[in-house]
Amino acid sequence: QVQLVESGGGLVQPGGSLNLSCAASDTILGVYYMAWYRQAPGNQRELVTSMTSDDSPYYLHAVTGRFIISGDYLKNALYLRMQRLKPEDTAVYLCNFRNRNRNYWGQGTQVIVSA
């Protein structure tokens, strides 16, 4: 079964940067949507940013101007550049791919923003 694997999380000081990556364990055909979600303890999972093959990326207002999504649909690779990180960005970050048949999720990578 194809899995998504995130990497790049860790502990960073406020104002710092991190780069997250997400890759599929095997080829997923027909991906048209890729996204990053996050879930903080006690909170619901929220959409951070997403990209589709035919539209501009979406960004959660709280991360606009600080986070940049990029990816390659054919290579099933997704990235998130996070800058000027804040303590409220602390969460588990999960990647999500969609094709016509299925919704794929990773297990998540922990991001902790703390002094």
C-alpha cells in the first residue's frame, strides 16, 4: 500500500525556518491536489496550504507570507518552506495527496517552535 512520508520537522526557535518534504513510497498516478495540514494538541486538523494543477496555491491566513508550498505532481513530491516561525505554528504537519480514486495521508512530522 502506498504511503506518504514526511520529513524535515524538528525544534526551532521563534523566527527560524524549516523545510518540510513529503514523498510517496511508490508512484501515485493522477495526483491533482497536494496539501499540507497541521494538527496541534487539542485542536482539529487544519489546512495550512494546498496546490492544484490548475489554480493558484491556497494559504491559511495565519501563514500567508511566511510559508511557501511547492511540489511535483509527476514525481509525487511536496515541499513546504516555513519562515519566520512562531510558537503557534507548533503542530504535527501532515501531507495529503489526492487523485480521482483516493485520498492519501502521511503520518506527520513534528514541528516545535520554542525558545
